[in-house]
Amino acid sequence: MSMRVTFLGTSGAVPTTQRAPSAVLVNREGERLLFDCGEGTQRQMMRFGTGFDVSHIFVTHLHGDHILGIPGLLQSLDFNDRTDALAIHVPPRSRDDVRSLVHAGGHQPGFPVRVHEVAPGSVAYAAADFEVRTVETDHRTTSMGFTLVEDDRPGRFDRDRAEELGVPVGPKFGRLHEGEAIELDDGRVIEPEQVVGDPRPGRRVVYTGDTRPVDAVVEAATDADLLIHDATFADDERDRARHTGHSTAREAGQVAARAGAERLALTHLSSRYAGKWKRLEREASEAFEGACFVASDGQTVDVPYPE
């Protein structure tokens, strides 16, 4: 089952010619989930070919560079004759403000738009085999991050052992792999644990939005396959990062190291680093030994299953 993350906008509050405001799209086997929606997100979707069929939007906080793309996206969806409902998940005490964006300029969407307030530390969206959970963050306003967590997968099926036990090749293999005991023609009962290994973890992707380094993100990102973390500033601006509620690239690396994440994507880069982003990657890599990269607009990364 595929999972692809496309960075639609990777700039800080001030966009550049190369970087648009914050937006990240996760395509999990055809279901598109959008995290933040900065100005011009619908154009980025067209530019990078992600498609518009978003089912949920997850908003980290109400600063303009994370939400001003919502009116344009909704109107583009209307122009494309959308009829399916869209859910927008927002921090506490922000529903009315986001509803105002939905109806900006007197627009009345031709499809249902439901705005849900979600508290940090809860489940924003529960699907059949994964959840999007909220995580506490530390910014200058009410904020939260999100963690996409898949359910555990069944363990590996030991075909050789099943055949040794006399299980006939066919549907009974599948029933055992799905956790169901089966009875053989001679009356013996074969339990799943006799031929199926321990459950295997699903994938975990964490998106922080704007934040200082916090323990809650470390916990949420434990063994994450991909941590997408605020890295607005370099080391020499760490006081400014603290004052404005952001992280330096090195601090993002330290969070990833503490969490034992597999990969770290640095995003929300200040415009002062236009053309100088290698410095941020280097400083983060000095704190984190795993794979680390500065995300670029249009970049798509695959998230494989951990093995």
C-alpha cells in the first residue's frame, strides 16, 4: 500500500520565488490528506500534479501562512463540481474563524464543508486502518501538530510451516493470516500463531507545523518513518527562534534524534535562507544521524513500510 508525501509549500511566513507558504499533502493509497493550506495551495496542487480530491484538511494553527489558501482551494473544488463532503480539523476555539474563511467573499460551497475543533492529544480522524492524531506543540498561538499512525500489520505467514502442518494450499492460508483458526479434514485445529509471526508495525508520519521543540512531539515521533519539523532558523538565530515560537534546524535534529525517527524533513524555512538552505541541513545533520533533508516545493517522498 503506497504512501507518498508531497511538499506543496515549505517557506516560512514570507514566501519566496522558490517556496510557497506551508502545505503538505499525504496520498495514502489514493486518499489525499492535506496538512495546512497556505496561500496558493490549489495552484501548487496543479503545478505538482497531486490532484484536488482531498478528503480532509488538518490545520495546525491560524496564522495566515497556514490557512489563507483555504478559500481559494474550496472555490477551485466548486469549479470542479465537487459533491463529496470535506472535513477541516482545527485547533480549539478556532471554528468560527475557519468558517469565515470557508465563506470568504460570500462564497457558499456547493458541497458539505464540516469544521471540527480537535484538542491536542486526541484523534482527529479515525479511518479503517489508520488514525490521524493530534499532538501538543508550542507556538505563539493555539497550535497543534498531527501524527498519521497506521495499525499494525499481520505478521509474516510461514508457508513452509503451514504445509508441514498439513494445511492445504488455498483459502485457509488467507484465513490463518487474517487471524482465524482453521480445522483440517482430520479434525486438527491450527491456530494462527502456529504459522504467523509477530505483528509488524505500520507507518508513522509526524507533521509539527510551527513549534518550539517539545517533549510531546518527541513522544509522537518515536520510531517515526518521517518527521516533518519546523526548522525556520539557523543556529545564530536561536534567540529569535525562541522569541517567535519556532525551532532551529539543529533543534529539529535533536528532536528527531531523541525520537529515534528514521527520516527528518526540515520545513518552514525563513526567506533569509533562500539559496543558503544547505547550512540548515548541515546543522540538523550534526544533531541527527539519520536521513535528513531540507524539503523543497514539489518534492515527493515515498514512505515505505518499516522492515
